[in-house]
Amino acid sequence: MSVLALAGGVGAARFLRGVVRAVSPTDLTVVVNTGDDREFYGVHVSPDLDIVTYTLAGRIDRQRGYGLEGDGFRVVDALAELGHETWFRLGDRDLATSLHRTLRLREGAGLTEVTREVRRAHGVDVEILPMCEELAPTFVQLSAGRRVHFEEYLARDGAPDDVQGVDLTTAAAATAAPGVLDAIAGADAILICPSNPVVSIGPILQVPGVREALEASPAPKVGISPIIGGAPVKGPADRLLRGIGVEVSARGVAGLYAGLLDGWVIDERDAAQRQDVEALGLRCVVTDTLMRSPEVAHALADTALGLAAGIGGAR
Ligand code: GDP
């Protein structure tokens, strides 16, 4: 059975760690947001691609949620001494990943090919695909007409709450990376990971052809709520959802995906919202979705895949 997942960074990676316990890694393809990509220190940084790769390799720095465990920061510290702005804390070995990516892109390799090289070097058998190969930065619109790159919003400015909108026009003008639309069309089950719906899943859905491929696919499609008890587990999803006028709740995010998904997994703390989710036309399952351990992530993956199988079987 081939499983296709749409993913952002940390929440998605935690969940995918569970999916690879439920299905063979070679049966899983992940399409990852690249709207956070940007050049820092002269290298092409792909935050979500690397978080997913490092997590599946078992090498993620769990405390920070990104970067490699045990990495040092000698390069950024030295750059700071030379007067550079170093609010984007890229570890030394992590910098090597991005330097490799930059060198290979400069040689003419595509981001898909380079991503495959990096994940293979880390012993990861899951196919990890960028949503597109060109830079397609996400911008956040703030008060007083300010517009900042998503990483400036998150890492430099600490995710202020005066969000007025999100600009995904570069994703909407991008071309789906090689293999993305075919992987969606060929999947037996499609999962939307518990990721930021606005700036992680949102850009992927904007890439021309992706939404259409999802709609055309006969595979059951199931998502997992990134919101538990009215708040994100981590990150600025609450500020971004409010900024685009969506309720910060499991049912609010379900409403964003309604029409695209068949099923929605929500947390036990949100059990009271089940009927509202079902009223949107989604099959709803309530379970523990707070992935404190790989075992919980595994159980959550089993639940999501079980819901997908039930929906597929009912057709
Ligand atoms: P980011 O790029 O680091 O923000 O990562 P993501 O796109 O994966 O989005 C983070 C989202 O994942 C946030 O909305 C979190 O609430 C969600 N998330 C993180 N950990 C968990 C978890 O254990 N369970 C659930 N249900 N959601 C989670």
C-alpha cells in the first residue's frame, strides 16, 4: 500500500516517525513545504525538508525541534563576531547540509535530486519530495503594511500576533516538483500531517495541480488536527489562523480542509467538537494526538490509516 503525506516541519515529522512504524518506509512518500526556504549565510536553507529528514533519521535535536542533535554553532558564533546578524541559528553540521544543497543546485541538480541525496546519506528510505523546486517564499502581512518572510516573522521577530494575512502567491506561481503530482495520483491513502495549516500545508495546496490531483484521487484522505484544546502544541498556528479569520480549534482547521478530506482525527480534549466536524461532511475519530513518544505517534498513525482504510472500504 502506498501512502502519501503532506507535511510541514516539527508536528509532521513527529507523526511521520509513527507512520514508518505502521507501514514500510519504502511505501511512504512525503511532499514537504518549502515556503520557509531562504538563503542564510550564502546557503540555501530548507527548514521543513531537513526537519523531516533528520527526524526520520533519528538525528533531530529534540529540544530545539530542528537541527541535528549534538551539533555545534562555531560558524554562526564566528559570523556574529564578524558583525553578521545571526538570528537564524544554523548548526555547523546543519550548515554543511545546506552548503551541500547550495553547491549541488549550483551544479544544476534539482532540489528533488538533492533532497534524495541528503535523505539517502542519512539512511532514510522514505521518499521526501519538495513541493516545488524554485524558491517560493511565504510572506506574512503585519500591521502598518509590513510584510516579512516567514522566517523573519518566526525566528527573527518571535511570531508577533498582529498578523493580517499570509501571502502565498509565490507558491501559486510555482511548478510542482517532479514526482509530486504522480505520487498523489498513485497513492492508496493520503494523509495531511498535523502541521501548520496556514504556512505549511497552505503553500503546498497553492502549488498548481496539487489541489486538483488531490481532488481527482480516489484514495481516502485523512488529516490530523494540529490544534489541541484550542491551541497549537508548538509554533504560531494560533496567530496565523486568527490572522486569516479562522477559529483556532480542531473544527476550525477541519473547515479549512473540508471538501478536500474525507476524515479528520481530533484529540480527546476536543471530543465535544466531533459533531461539528461531522457536520462538515468528514468522518471523525477522537484519540490521543499529543505525540509525547514514538509509541503515541505510532498509535496515531495506526488510527489515521485505519480511518482511511474504513473510508476506502466503505466506498
Ligand atoms: P513548524 O514548521 O515547525 O511550525 O511545523 P509544522 O508545520 O509541522 O507545524 C507545527 C504544528 O504541528 C503546530 O500547529 C502544532 O500544534 C502541531 N503539532 C506539533 N506537535 C504535535 C503533536 O504532538 N500533536 C498534534 N496533534 N499536533 C502537533
